[in-house]
Amino acid sequence: MVGSSHEALHRVFQKDPALLTRAFQKVLHVPFPEPRDFAVLNADLTEIEPVERRVDTLMRVETDDGAYLLVVESQGKKDERKRGSWPYYLAYLYEKYHCEPVLVVITQNSATARWAAQPIRRGLPGWDSLTVRPLVIGPDNVPVIASEREAERDVPLAVLSAMTHGRGAKAAAILEPLALALRTVDGESAAVFGQLIESCLGDPLAKDLWRDLMSEIRYFFNNPVAEKVREEGRVEGRVEGRAEDRSEITLEILEWRGIPVTGTVRQRVLACTDLEQLKVWSQRAIHVARAEDLFTEGCG
């Protein structure tokens, strides 16, 4: 059970190590070589002396250009002690494994991201003996993936989007399309991703909404009828179920935002079976000031 956002933010890379190199390429725009193999290593860097030093996640990645150590640190707030421990980690790991270490800091806080991105310089003024430049992943550079189609193209990246934006105002826009996209992965992965996301949501109402969405996901994977739909690829059943889900989620988003929902609005949304129309309404539900503002045209 993942109990904190600190644990979730780095453990998502243990679940899908390739996500980290895709984050280099798609979020940080760093031309990291294509990986051939990954290995999660022991994160304990404690020496013989009784001083405990431990990174959050440590992975070795093999590429055609050589091996790299990916050091992932989850950072909730500024901590000046890290500007001493991070250079130590990198020097120690290079000496121990004899391959290049890369420090990656992941955070949900923009101010913390700006702090962590500052180079760490050690040595004389104007003549650095050591310079550490962390790569930082946070809400300012991770895209908001609020489209179901985009989330389905790269579910782990969409999960990372939900996690890094989990304490901000953009979280609600990500949750509903991501919950639907999770149906495209296996049940075990969907459960792990769902737990990691829940740990990163700061608003109790957002947590409640996500738990409701995950209840529907668990039903989808456990229900024999849903299993048959997946196996046979029956479009009619899939569309009907998704339409029902979207109508309920649209109403839940309005209620979560504190927007009053009249009986007329509720009946019209629940009666609609046009999946594309429901997509439009669920996206508008994130922004509208009144529930009635959902409608620009009827479902037919």
C-alpha cells in the first residue's frame, strides 16, 4: 500500500522504468539513448560508518551508448541539506558502479522545482571543482493530459501527469479521461497506477472522485460481462458502458466543484447515449459556472 505522495512519485518509475527515459525525451527534451534493459538496484548508500544515506529509487539502464545510473529523488519541499547529499550520492555511485549517474528530481510543487533545478557548485568562486545539474520533473514541464485519446497513447505518462499535477487546480481535468484510459492496460497495472495517483491527490474531494472512478475500473476488470466485452471486442457494449460512465462522471465533476445540479440537468445527462456529446459535456463540467452551461445542443 502506497501511503504518501513522496513514495508514489518515485515508485511509478519502478512500475514502468521505461517511463523515465520517455520523460527525458518528452518532458525534459533530453536526448537520452534508447534503453535496451533496466534493473532496479538497492537504493541504500550507507557505508560502514553508522550514517544512513538512501536514495528514493535507483535504476541501472543499459543502452547502446553504455550504462547509466538513474537516481530518482522525490522532493516535497526545499531542503538545503540535499545540496550536500546529492553531490555525495553521485560521486559515491560513480565510484561504486563505474558508470555515469544521472540525478532526476520529481516534485508536485513549482517553487520546489525551481529550487531543485539550480546547479549545485562546489569549489572556488569562478572555478568549480564539482557541478551538479539535476534534471527536474514537475508541474511546470509535465503536460496536462486531459484527453482520453492522448492518455490511451501513453498511459504511464498520463499517470505521471496526474501525479505531478495532483495538488493543483488542473488535477480534475486529468482524472476522468485517465480513468477511462486505464481500461486499456491490464488489471494489475491499472490497480497499481490507481493507488499511486490516489497517494498524490491533495484535495479530499479529488480523492473521493478518484476513488469513485477506480470503483468503476475495478468493476470493469472483475465483472464477467465486462471481461466478455473486452475479449470479443463488442463495440456496442463498450460504447454503452462508457456512455453510462461518462454521464455519471460529468455529474460527479459538477458536484465535486460545488455546482448545483437540477433534476432537469441530471435527467438530460443520464439520458444521453451519444459518447462524443458526453465527452464534450464532461470536459465542460470542469470549467462551467452553472450546470445548465453544459448544453449548447441536445443529445438528439
